[in-house]
Amino acid sequence: MCGTSLWRFNGNFLFRFDKFTREPRSSRAKERFYATAVDLAALLDRIADDVAAEIGRGSVADYIPALARVEPGRFGMAVAEVDGGLHGVGDWEVPFSIQSMSKVFTLALALSHGDGVWERVGREPSGNPFNSLVQLENEDGIPRNPFINAGALVVTDELAHHGDAAETLLRFLQEESGRAGIGIDAEVAASEAAHADRNRALAYFMASYRNMRHPVPAVLDQYVRQCSIAMSCGDVARAAVFLARHGVRNDGSRLLEQSAAKRVNAVMLTCGTYDAAGEFAYRVGLPGKSGVGGGIVAIVPGRCAICVWSPGLDPRGNSVAGVAALDRFTTLTGWSIF
């Protein structure tokens, strides 16, 4: 493409066109063109305005007392591009508890050592709440997928073969985000550990089926600490962009083979928002993973990773304003896997 460009405003955001040709010649050039065509800063401002009425709706996660005290009117959103660009709006630099968004990263780290974890956990939507015990007995202690709590405990147990899972995850997140100060929120960890009876029951039940290889108390400790890591939207988006790069980390090294990255994205799409995965795919059309801290991370393969945070949750545990913001993002850009 010629280096001379024109900017045009269509009422929503800016598009950049080459002065002499508006269509790139090759498919690879076309992908690069559309990945950079949207003025993301202007787009995020527009989305924040559009979803203002949704911010504060829903309920914070009150079953973990430390999370119950979070201000429900918070909202932040960040986009990390595959070429290193980072854009944000609102409270995008404010740290919050990532909770179940951590499960995407622990799954990827476990798969970086091989695909043996799939012998211990399935890949199907659960159709039940994230902390349900119902399916485990009927399915011989094999969790339905790695993003419900039972499945995530198995993934943590698998990653523990290679060292403390929470510390391994923390180092990875620090490296990918470029933020050495990222850490575990001790207050949230203590609060969650004191109210972990359901997770404890899930872990011991799976242990009775020989699907836990390390002592349950040790796995629970690592699981609680991984969920209690505090990060901002910008941190999460930068840490997750390797999935948009088909497995390649920010330093250019490869964490996952392309096929493994594709499969993580696929499981995010079908299982990442608990028993609302179908509705999320319908509204947003991207692989995504939510957490009860109010965060959602989503992937646009080949283009960017997005993180949105707003603590008010719907009855299924997903951020009300977060889902609305991602809905607007894919509607305005047309960036969807469908």
C-alpha cells in the first residue's frame, strides 16, 4: 500500500484509506488493513457513552466478602492490538480481581506442556452454574470443561506438576503485561479461602474418583491465589493478546502451537461465560472468558485482545455492562469470528 493516507469520519469513528487504492491487494495485507482501520481510542469513547446506562446494573459477587465491597459503578475497557498498540477508556488502569479470567491463562500454560489435561477434563458446555456438583457424579469425576470451577481445579492440579501454579501464572502475567508489580490481593485471597467450602467439596469429590494428583489443600491454595491476582483491563488485554497472535507471546516466542491456541479460543467461545455461553456468542460473537470480579476478556483472532470490567453481574455471573460493551464493540467494528 502507498504510504499516503486519508482519514474519513463516518459519524462513529475514523477509517483510514490509502490515497490511491482503497483495497489491499493480498489477503494478508487486507487483514493488516482492517486491523488498523478503526480509531480505537475514539471507538472506546463511543462505547463508554453508549453503555453508560448499563454501568452499575446487576449485583456484585457478595459470596466473597472482599468482592462485595467493590464499587459497582466502575467501568473500564482496554484493547491490546497484535502489533503492540494499547488503548483504554474509563477505569482501564484500575486493578481488580481477575477471578475466573485466570482460567484462560492456566489452561494455556498447562497446554504448553502437552495436551494431557484433556484426559482429565472435557470440552463441552456445562449448562449448569459454575460451581455445580451435579454433573460430576454422573460423569465419574470428570468435569465438563476447564472453565467451570471443577475443571479449573483439575487444570490447576495439572499445572502444579511443573511448580506452584499460582506463582507460575503470576510470573507469566507479569512478563506478558510488562508490569512487574502485578500481585495477589491478599485480602481477596483470604476472603475467598474462608468461603471455599463448595470448591473444597468439588476437589474432594474428584479426588475420590482419582482425578486429583496433588493434595486437595495444596491445590485449593494455589487455585484461590490464582483467582485473587489483581490486574487492570490494560494488563489483562496485553497478557491475553498471545491468543490473538495464534500462540505467540509479546517477546516473539511461542507459548502454544497455532492449533492449541485455536482450541483455547474455541473452548472460550463455547464455555467461557458459564451457562450463558450461547447468549454471549449470539450477542458478541467472540471467544470470551468472564470472572465474578466483573471482568471479561475477549479475543479477536489476528487483531486484538479486549478486556472490559464493570462489577455488576447478571444472574449467571457475567458483567452486565461488560457484555453490553463487547456487544457494541463487535457491532460497530464488524469484528467477529462469524
